Amino acid sequence: MSEVPTPENGRSKEIDNAKIEFPVTFQLKAVMDSSVTDENNKENISAVLESLEIKNKCTGSKKSSKGTYVSYNYQVTLISKLQLETLYDKLKGVPGLKFAI
């Protein structure tokens, strides 16, 4: 049986060359520290989305098993790569944000 060659990082070349076509709608997940109130977390995320005029809808939230973190899911529609990059840059400044994907 012969081995199939793969890139060193384990990703296929098709994924590396994939392009996002805008406008695009996807699920944004923001994981926040639960020491900040649920209301404040939602307000902080919404403030970033609204400042960038990003069409969005909160689709739910879920606490971690130990209650340390809470994740918020938003359906967002982005119109450009610049808007996508700016969104992630601005989210970095949200108090209590651990990461966003």
C-alpha cells in the first residue's frame, strides 16, 4: 500500500487556496469570561457589531461545564474582507473576551 503525500501542516491544498466570497453569512462564536454579566457581555459584543454596521442576530449562549466561560453565537453577514478583519480587531478590545471564531 502506498502512502498518500500530504502537506506538512495536514491541510489539503484546496483548503489553503479557498477564497471567501462576500457577502457571507456565518456563525460567529465569542467565548467570554462569565465573571462579566450576561447582559454586559451581549452589550459589548453588540456594540462592536453595530459600530461596524454588521447585520447580526444572537442565536444563543451556553455556559461552560465549570461555569467559568460563556459562549455567545451570532449569525453575522459581512460584506468585505476588510469588514471581517476589522471585526476581529475590534473584538480583541472587548472586556472579558477570551477568543472569537
